[in-house]
Amino acid sequence: MFSLFFHSRILSFFSVFLMLVFSTSACAEIIGTGLRIWTTEPGQKSTSAYMVLTASEDIVVLNVTSSRARQAAFFRTVRVGDTLRMKLMERLPLSAGNPVDFTAEGYQLILSGFDQVIRAGETIPVTLEFMGKDQHRQMVTLSFMGHPFNE
């Protein structure tokens, strides 16, 4: 009887352990470097944020938000003839290990609807919601440093 009790406890332990192992998915990692956001002047309601984003696996950024801005969105600068235009990126795909550089002539993160100015040295949180191949959604918050436009 003791042997049966002991074996059932061991089997129960291993079944719980296996459920935990198989129900836990590996988390993708997003690394943001050079996180800077242009400072604003009184009355200015929008600004650009720049960075280099690298993902540890293929992912798609689904949404971007900031507690300091009413709206945040990714754009890509595209050339149409002799004119540069901003194209809204509803989803931002990131390939594993391939950095995406946000510059004035490429990808941009535009934040708008500020109630207060952004000052040099101030930290602005930006949260990215993304999804990997396994359809698991994750969120990561990056801290952008206020940077004067002319520097």
C-alpha cells in the first residue's frame, strides 16, 4: 500500500511538472538602443522618437502606447517620385537578430497629444505589444530620454 501511495505521489508530481514545462513558452526579447525623443516647446503636441530595435526571434509589433501621449504610431518614410511621404505601419515586423534603425529618413515613431512639454533629460515610457510565431502576445516598456532637437 505504501508503495502504491508513493508511486501515485511521484506520478502526480511529474505530471504537474510536465504541464508546467509544456505550458510555458519561451519569451522573445526586444532590445532597444539609442532611445531618444525630441524635446517639445509649449503648444507643440507631437514629436519623434528614435532608436535601434533588435528582436531575439521573428516577431511583429502590434501596438505602441505611451502614458505621456494620447497617440503613438510607427511610420515609414517612403519616396514617391521626388517627394518623401510618411506611411503608417499598422504592424511592424522584426526579423530575429536584424536591427531596425529608426531615423528621419526611414522608420519613425511619432508620439502626439502631449499635455506637458518634454524636457531634455526627462524619461518617457513607451510600451510595445508584440507577438511571436507562437501567437503569444508580450509587452515591453522602453524608456526614452528627452533630447534637444538641435543636438
